Amino acid sequence: MVDQFKLDKLKNLRKSGIDAYPYTFDRRNHAHEITSDFGRLEGKGVSVAGRIMGFRKMGGLYFLDLLDSSGRIQILVKRDSIDGKYLEIIELTDVGDVLGVEGKVIKTARGEVSIEASEITMLAKSLRTLPEKFHGLTDTEQRYRKRYLDLMVNPKIREFFVVRAKILRFMREFLDKRGYVEFETPVLQPIYGGAAAKPFVTRHNALDADMFLRISDELYLKKLIVGGFEKVYEVSKDFRNEDIDSTHNPEFTQIEAYEAYKDYEGYMRMVEELLSGMVMQLFGSHRIRHQGRDIDFTPPFKRVYWVKELEREVGVDVSALDNRDAAKLAEKEGLEVAIKNNAHVADALFDKYIKPTLVNPTFVVDFPSYMCPLTKDKRGNDKLSERFELYIAGFETMNCYSELTDPIEQRKKFEEQERERKRGDEEAPPSDEDFLEAVEFGMPPTAGIGMAIDRLSMILTDNVSLKEVIAFPAMRPEKEAKAHDIRKRGK
């Protein structure tokens, strides 16, 4: 709530004719620039602006810790040598206020690089109290709900979002240099598809029709390939109406890319080049630390064959698994799956036995064909599909297909998905006649890949929750969250 003490100070500022919320300020320097280049700037005039995170008074001296986007710097104010109007501002300043400061660069007797202030400007008078200084904002849920406070009092977290931005920039530049064209495709779609997921439904009043927030941009980007573009990609927000946990957010960011005349082998080579180059550029090495473990991005990446690896662990060839046997296997293995068909059970077995072992970047290759309705069969084995997923630190980060381009076979696979939907599988996508018509005009050999930006950012910032790298993650409504916590404690 608003602090009455701070509100009284605002009133006093206004009585003195001081605008506590001015239009602009001529900030010419940043904290890091001054502290890192002291030799050049010593004794020179500078101008900084930022939030006051610490305030100490010692006799006739005031020491303020100013935080800007680059870091912290100490401000020194001498009562006897600053104009009275600026002194009045200082005496009405609290931790949390935003100030503009002009002065000269000095080093204190203790050797700390500081700015000796000559002019002070109030840029925003805070009316609420920041979280307690020494403990900061440590409640995880409140950190995510009030990210602005999290960034103020835990400034190291800012680096997570800087790394995320660099990942996106690197990927865009990587694809652009290879001749890919960036597109924007519809977020509101009359038919959703391109993945196995439950969609969000909304209503378009003018069209008097239900619409879906996209779960993927795949089918639209493939239509561009049919139309004659050979390399396309999109940096997209996609939406899946699923539970919220440390590795799932209903609104997430991915890059989908498609290239004509390429197969999944070609994308494996490209991914090795992309990730090894990106990690080297970001960190100066192919090796990073994640949760106490070394992860090595030196190419080539290891390959694990989905069906063979699972057969070694479970003793079952899941490529030949039918729905009846899948249900029995789920019971035997104690798997918690909502739908006990072959696709869901096989996926749960993989999550149980294989996924946790995949620490270094690993291509998991050649999935059962019944899990891949948009993928070409494996050459020489129609029980498998030419698909890979890339796992890092036990997390899926990329998904790639040699795309199915046979319209007759594609129609059959859509029909199989429709049967699964009728059996209750809400994640099975519907048939898309418009997409089928496009493929019937002739789609060249194509491969496509989806790259999970949130999960890559999570791994490369040494985190285990997507919420750390999504600025404003989805959260339960606060009242409902409290009731949910009470229910959990009661169990």
C-alpha cells in the first residue's frame, strides 16, 4: 500500500515547486561506464540517472547507491557544497526514488569510485516501500507476479533476459545469413494444427465463428514452401491450453524454420553449427555449467535412437505397440497417463527411462511413426518416422521432421488422428482440408524444425524453471493460488 510518510514528502516537494515527475532528463553516462573507465573520467563531469537502492547519512555527508540498467554507483552529496534547492531534494529522498545526478567522478578515501553531486533532479518519487534491503524479494511466487520489483531488488536476474535477447538475435542472424525469409503467420486460426496439444478457443464476433490461438505455425509456413519460398522461419508466440509447471507455460516462444530440398539429417548438421556457435559467442567456450554439471556443446552431438534405446530399457519394441498392449504396459510400469494409447504410453516410457539421462546435447532420432502424423516414414522402415528431438540437460529443446509431402498419405494420417480425437484424445489435431489442398498442388521435399526459446534460455542461464526467463509468466489468480497452496498443505 502507499506509504503515508512518502506521500507527505511528495507534498513537501510540490510545496517547494519541485516537479517530482518531470518529462525528461539529460542522462549522458551509465554506472558501469564510470566504474570501468575511472582513469579516463576521474575529475570529469558526468550525468547519471537511476533508482536509489541505498541511503546513508554521516554528519554532513549523504551516500546514495544508485542503480541503473548497467549496475550500481555511489553518489556522494556534501551538505556544505551543494546548492540548497538540491539539498532539499536529497532530504526528501527515500530508497526507491528515481534521481538524476550531475557531478564529477571521484574516488573516496576508501577507494570507491563515486560521483560527487553538484545537481540533483527528482525523476520519480516512489510512494511504496521496496522489499526489505538485506533479504530482498525472495518469495518465488511474488517475484514472478511482481517482476518489476524482482528486477529492482535482484538486479542479477536482469542478465537472464539479456542472454535470452542475445539468443534470439543470434538465431535470427544465423538464419538470415543462410537466406531464410522471416514471416508472420496468423495467431488466430480457424483450424489449429502442427502439434499435439489442446488449444485455447475464442470467438470472432464479426465472423460469428470460433477461432483458436495457434499451437504451432507449421501448416502456414509449409504453405509458403508450396508457394515457392525455399527457406522460411517465424519467431512466434504459440499457445497450448495445458498445465503450468517449471517447463511449461501456456504462452511460449519458439522459432519454426522450414527449408525445401532438406531432410532431418541436414537440420542435425545445422543445429550443431547453430548451437555450438551461439554458446561460443555468448560464453567464449563450448562448455557451460548447468545446476552443477558441465554441458559440452562441442560438435558433433551424440545420437540416441528412440525405439532401440527404449527397447534396451523396457524390453518392448514400442514401434509395434498397439493400443491394447499399450494400456497393459502402462499398468505394468505404473505410468500416469490420461489416455492409455500407444503414443501417450510410449512417450511416458521415454520420459521415465531415457530423458533424465540426456545431459550433453543429444539428438533422439527415429520416433514410432504413430507419434508423427506430419512426418515421412523412415527410409526402409515404415514403423519409424524421420524425426529428431534435441535434448539438453534432460529438457527437450528442438523438434524436427523430414516433412510428409505425399498428400494421399497425409490424408490417411489426418484420418487416424481424427479417430484418436473421437476416442477422447483432446491433443490430437483436426484434419485441415485447406492444408491438404495446398499439398495436393505439390510440395517439394522439405524439413522443418521448432526451437524452444524459453527452454534454451533457461538452460543457458543455469535455471530449471521457465518462469526465470519469461518476464511475465502465467500465474494462477492470487486468491486461487492461496487456496491451492492451502489444499496442498492439507494433503
